[in-house]
Amino acid sequence: MVKVINTKSYENKEKGIIVVYVFDEYNNKFKGRAVCSPEDTYNYDFGEKLAYLKAKKKMVNFYKRANEKQLEITRKNMAAFEERMGRELDKHTNALNKINEAINTMIQEENA
């Protein structure tokens, strides 16, 4: 799992907006934003935590999609590899069958 390395928070108290940027270990930046509803009481701590979680959710979703794509590619590559190996094994099996037939023919001709 990718780690959060740093965060930066910005507040616009007049508009009731808090923005949090989350930076991961690969220096990618994800933005979370919390807006206080006019009916609610402005609470900086709550808004900052909410914005942080929204940014972190974006980060996790980003890496989840990347890993899903990589898994799909890996599965396709593995299927192709398995098919190639199956063909190679068939070649070996056919070669061994021909060798066994040749051995049996030689033995039969020698004993005849």
C-alpha cells in the first residue's frame, strides 16, 4: 500500500471551505475538499479530517485502478505463456513418443 508522506491544508473560513492535499511516496498529489453547508456550524477540525479522507480516497482509488490494470495485463501474459508452454510440452511428448516407437521397432527387428 502506498504511504502518505505529507499533507497541506488550506482554509477559506468566509466560504466555509477546507482543502487538503495529500502527497504520497511517489510525490503524487491528491486533493480533498470539504465545504460547510450553510445550515451547519463551521468546524475546522471536522472539515480538515473530511477533506483529508476525501483526498486519501482519491489516492487509494488511483492505485487500485492501476493495480487492477496491471493484474489484467499479468493474467493475459500468463495465459499466453501457459499456451506457449503447452505447445512446447506437446513437442516434447511427440518427440518422446517417436523415440519410444523407434526403440520398440529396433528391438522387434532385432528379435525377429
